[in-house]
Amino acid sequence: MSFRARALLTVVLAVGISPLAAPATGAPAPAPVAAPTATPAAADRGTEVVSRTVSFNLTNTGHSLLSCPADNKAYPVRARLVGPRQKVLGYVGSTRMNVLVHDAGTGGWFWSLRQHPAYDYATQLGRQGELSVVLDRLGYDKSPLANGRSTCLDAQAHMLHQVVQHLFSGIYDFTQGGFTPPHASSVVVHGHGTGGAIAQLEAARYDDVAGLVLMSWAGSNASQLAVDQARQQTSACLTGSGYAAYGASRAAFQRLLFASAPAAVRRTATAQRNATPCGDVTSLASTLLSSVLTAGQVEAPVLLMSGSKDARVRRDATQDTAASFRNSEKVTTRVIAGAGSALPLEKSAPRTRAAVLRWLRAL
């Protein structure tokens, strides 16, 4: 058995769920490295960045052969369009759109921490001309789900596919105002943690994205801390709760995500942390298996990013993970020195954004 196969088996067994069981009820060598709102800094640079809430009508259903507890019902899933005013309001025709997919335990706020503008990933990308769709996945914040057991990560991947297709067709709506939403000429998906797994599965199955930015997604190369966290959430879900905390305490949450983020950023993020739907938790093992088995089907360019102090990813993981995308047009790896898992919120956030922007401009 190869090292990669042994590592995958170890993680799946440690989580404590058979990848085929139905739940009961998240290369090259690395280089170190509401109303519309506008930021004053953006105005100073001649690019007014605005934010508008939009809604997608999505069906909560999985497309995998593996068992998935999704309820097959339609739900409004909310997001925010963040970017230059002309692009957000659809005045420039079709344009590239970046879909930002959050991890377990966080939310759309992870990508747009408006209380701290220097760490607002979506707005900062908007200042450079990029248009982003900041999702609240089903079960999080403005996309509530009463029963956390009624979805799963496979369904999350299929809902992401629906979002991508709706962006191409323009079949989604502003929640306020009479504007026609912009159409995508191409879509790049950015995923963090479990959001990276969702993004990878979508790209492998449907081949409809122009690129993948995967942050702190290790596949079968999760650290022991990440494995222990998955086990804790699984135990909580098996005792009857529909949702499970990500991190047993505020301190544990911060340990999982941060290495260098300013104290004020950590406090703001921790105050907004979300519990994880148990359907997502109990489908993690099967999703891990699917992501490893399908990585070779991804043809779009991939940017793999991690922090050198990422507590959730094994130190030797980058090359192994990159090698799994054997059919990708191009795989680029970046390790941000001194950063933890939450790359957009660490002190090195400007370096993270610069690396992403260079990669996007080369597509």
C-alpha cells in the first residue's frame, strides 16, 4: 500500500465513520512566501467597491453514489456580490467572477471581515478589479437550515455547481433593488478548508470552472489536530445534536485557524464562528475519500496555498497534495511564511492576496 493510501486510511479510520456508511440523522516545490457600501481607500484609488446581497434558489441534493442525507428540498442560499460598482450592478457585461467558499465553523464573513478592512479579502480583491461572490453555505448565517442533519458535503458540492451555472446564466436575484445581476464569463472558485474539498469535488465532477484556489486544504494530509477535531465533532453529532461546535472552546477555535492574526481580528472572527451542520460532519470521511479519488479529474489550473504554521495541515503535505492534481493544466503551490490556516486573516494577508492576484492575472 502506498504512503498516500495509508495516510488516507488512517484519517478515515480516525474520524470514526465508514466512508460508505449512511450518517445517522468539512508537484512543484512550494515557494515561501444590505445597502451598497464603499471603502474610502477604494475611492482614493478610483475604484468604488460595493456590496450587494443576492439569493440563489438551490436544491439540496447530492450526486454521489455514496449515501448522503440531503433532503432534496429547495432553499434560498444567500451571498454577497463584492467588487467594483460597475461590475456588481452588471454595467460591464459578462465578467470573471470569483466564488468564495468558506470552511466548517466559519461563514461568508471569513472572506469579507468588514470590521477590519485590511483583512477584507473580497473588498481588497475588488479594489484590484475582481468581482467576488461571498457565499453563506446552506446551514450558515443568512442561509439557515433548521435540521443540520438534512444536508451533507456532497450536496454542498452540488449546490456549488448550481451556483456556478446560475452565475453563467444570470438566474439569481438581488434581494433589494431592480438591477439585473451580472453574468459570469468565467468562474474561479476559492475554497478554504472544507470549502476547498467542496470546490475540488465540484471542479472534478462538472469541469465548469476556470480555476481553483485551495487554501488550507490537505486532502489526506490532515494534521493530528485536524483529525482530533473531526473526531470531536463526530462524537457530538452522534449524541443527538443537529449541529456541532468547531473547536471545543474559543481558544481551540483560534488554535485551529490562527498563528499570526492580530488580536482584534481573532476576537471578531471568534465572535462570529458557526456550528457545523451534522450532515456535513458525518459525511466528512466519504468526502475525504471522494476528493482523493477524484483529484486527478480536475483539469482547471490549481493554486494550492497554506501557511508554514498551519496547524491543520501536515508539514510535508504540499508536494503530495499537488501531485494528486495530475491532469490539471497547471498546479502552483505557495506556502506563506509564518501564517496559519486562516490566510486572508493573518498578518501576511497582503502577501496572500498578492499571490492570488498574480495567479488570477496569469489565467
